Amino acid sequence: MELLKIYKNLYNYFGPQGWWPLVAFRAEPSAPRGKPFFNCDHQFEICVGAILTQNTAWKNVEKAIANLVKANLLTPGALLRCGTKKLQTCLYPAGYFRQKTKKLKIFSKFLLENYNGDLRKFFNSQVSIVRCQLLELWGIGPETADSMILYAGGKPTFVIDAYTRQLCECFGLRFKTYDEYKKFFVHQLPRRAKLYNQYHALIIAWGKLYSKDKKAALKILLL
């Protein structure tokens, strides 16, 4: 399984993906599609989205984030101060809204108490330190933590999701743990955040096609 060759095939077919797909700021002239976002507001929306997308489709996450924007709740302080029932109502479209309400409040409290709500300060630490701190928070697992670090922090850590595992299985590769999949990718690829960002986004585009047309999706890998 030649990862760089697969990357080139995916890129040639799907083109640049411009991830992370922001909701609240996507219409801003200062935030053109396809460019990285490192404004603190953008970073926080990405982190919120990474939590909300657990076990649900992205279209549902967009609805929940739109509700947060409408209620002026898309900041750590606002989320932490918000009443539980009100926040649950906003998050209802994303599913598991009670758990996700708790997760967002825990994450917001962590940011405010340790970094004064400033994600730039948080992501300024080494990747290993940031990742450990995230994994210590209730409700944040490896995929969510890596998504935050890669897309919000702009740091090189590869994200493994169901589509990534599916891609590996097409080549007869199966690993037991998240970290084993991650090591397989990291050991073969240059350690660059932009490459990891684009690669993961392309895998998602491929995975969506695979779920609709397996034959066409497999053909792309072998171009």
C-alpha cells in the first residue's frame, strides 16, 4: 500500500478539499474556502465540530452549530454559562445531545481555567502534550483529539476514522488499534500538517463515494 501514490490518485480525482468545513464563518470574505483558519473563533468552532460529529453525519453537526451561532453560544465562556437544557436544545440535531452538552462544557471549562479560553496558547505546546491533555478530558477520544490538533491547531498529527480503516481494508490491511493505524500512515508520510490535512479530507471524499459506488471508488485507488 503506497500511501503517497494513493494520495496523488485521490488528489487528482477529487482536487483540494479546503477542510475543515466551517459553518459560522464560511461566508466571511476574510475566510475564503480552501485556506487554513487560525483565528481563535475559527479554532473553537472546529473543536466544537470535532466533538459534535461523533456518531453522526456532518449535516446534523451543521444544524447544531447554526443553533449555537443563533443563540450566541459559540465561545467557551458562553457555552459554560449556558443552562444545560438550553444547550441540549441547541445540540439536539447532532444526536446524543445530553452527552455532547456535557463534553462541550467540560472542554470549555478546561480551556477557560487553564488557557483563559485562548486556543492559540493551548495549541502552542508540543503535540504530545496537547494530545495528552485532550485525552484526559471526558468524552474526547483519539480521533476527536487528533482532529482538533490537526484542523484547529494546524499541527501534524494524522486522523484515523472509519473511512481510513475502510481504505486500508481495500488493500487487505487491518490493525487492532487506532494507534497502529496511525503509525502506519505517519511512518510512510512526510510529517507535514498540510499533507495530513489534505490526505484525511480526501479519504473522507473517497469514503463517501465508496459507500455509493464501490467499483468507482476502487478504480481511483488503482489509477
